[in-house]
Amino acid sequence: MDLHEQGMSSRTFVIAAIVCVLLQAGLAPQISIAGGRVNFMIILVCLSVFSGDPTRAVVCGFCSGLFYDLSAAVPVGVMSLLLTVGSFALVHSAVGQTGGSPSARGVTVGAFALVINVIYSIILLFMGLETSFVVAIFGHALPSSILTGLVAIPFLMSGVVPQSGYGFSARGGRQTGMRFKPKTRKLK
């Protein structure tokens, strides 16, 4: 029974990954609101973190960052490094392991996006690709993080991420059934 549930989770995650990749390649470069753009790769990394598999999260972080780097006119490797390290940190934090409502997870995605975008902007500032610290943080990083957090809510509500996170169960993983042992009949 657990294998069937994991298969469904993998299938829905693959569908979400394809949707995020298509939206990142086709829609994200075209839409800019208040100087910010939605980073669908950050949403995909957060979906993998909330699914509960640490290996999937880190591999997804690396692949998502590499796709972002190769699909935009940015230095290759910077976003890949940030999403790999960020997904590792988020999956091992208390926020990445607890369940919550989609809006609470949307706030987590926005905060994660803010940290990634601020560090990314500072790196671009040191590389000479950004000219002003204020424009880099308040003109690009902050609006991008807010937009990414808002756009992540429909993904989180779609059922890609299980609603129950980690808990105190006998198995030590996600709670899929009852915690207590069923009653057995005593033989006389």
C-alpha cells in the first residue's frame, strides 16, 4: 500500500516538474511585475522539499538551478549552487519537515525565495552584473520573492505535496494510517 502511494506522489511530482519547467522557459521571462519575475524553479525545489525525500530535494535543487542558469542570461552555476545548498538546508530544517496549510507553505516558499534571491543579487553585485545594492534587493529580489510565494500557493493546493508532514509515529515517516495497533483477539 505504501508503494502505491509513493508511486502516485512520484507521478504527480513529475507532472508538476514538467509544468514548472515549461512555465519557467515560456512564461517567466515574459512577465515582470514591479521589477520581479516568478522563479518556477524555486517552487519546484520547495515542492520536492515538502514531499519529504531529502535525496530528491537536493537532486531537484541542482537540476532546477542548472536549468535556470542555462535558460537565462546569467552566470552558469550560481543558481544551481544556491538551490542545491538551499534545498539541503530547507529539507533538514524544522520548516521543511512539518506539515502545514498551503498558505503557510506559501509563506515558507516566499521566505526561501527571498533568501535565495537576496544572496543571488549580492553575488551578481560582486560580479559587476548589478550596479546598485538597493535596486538589486528592493527592485529585483523582494518583488521576485513575493511573486514566487504567491504563485506557489496553487501548486501547493493542487495535491502535489502531501498535507501531512512528518510526525511522531512508530514508523518515523509520514503518517499514512493509524498510529495504534489494531486490537487482537485473545485465544482461550
